[in-house]
Amino acid sequence: MDLFNFAIAFQILLFLYFEVTTLVNLYPWNDLSKYSTKEKIIEATVNGIIIILCIGLFITQIEWLMIISVVFWFIFLFMQLLNWWMPYLTGKYLKQFPKTLYETHFKNTLKLLPPIKDHIIPDLQHNVLQIISLITFILSALVLIT
């Protein structure tokens, strides 16, 4: 499999993983018990459309459209790092991801990392999403520069 197809495969994997973990309660991998069906469908639909759009832009093999896709993969990864790793390492939280949200929605999910003071701990569901996102970004960027 060439690099382009490998990048597409990871983009599709990211889409599928995101959608499944957003829509299917796999407790203790994720905990969707506090989300309404409407909230899950809205999150899966909005993010799913954006992800599919970026896959479509990348598949065109038109350089400027592929650049837009790669920028999105970077922003997607960066926002995950801000939401999870900044609070874990520093104890500082973004407004859209306060500690109270963590306490009600993610506190009881599986974790691999040790606690740091009273900071949130990124859960395994999101660690895997972050690894897939990082690989997706790297592979997609490599396609552009090679």
C-alpha cells in the first residue's frame, strides 16, 4: 500500500473510531450514560460531516484541497491535546471542557496514566483517538511533502 492509500486508510479509521465511540456506549472504554440520544447524534453528525469532508478534500489529490484537509487534521489533534493534556499536565482547563464535565462524563472510564495532583486524567478512549489522529496527521502531511 502506498503512502497516499495508507493516509486515507487512517483517515477512514479515525472517522469510524470517532463515530463508534460517540454513538455506542462501550463502558468502561467510554461512558455515554450522561449523554442524551440527541446529543450523541448531533456530535456524531456534525463531526462526522467535517471528517468526511476532509477525507473527500484529501482524496481529490488537488494540492490546495489536500492542504485544507491536513490543516484540519492538525487542528483536530491540537484541540484534543488542549482539552486533555493541558489540564492533565497543568491543571488549567478550557471553558468548553471544564473539570465538572470531566467529573460527570469521563471520571469512571479506563485510564493508563498516573494521576497528577487533582488534575483530570486522559482516558484510554481519547488516548487511542489521539494516537490515530497523530498518525493521520503525520501520514497526510507526508503525502503532501513527498
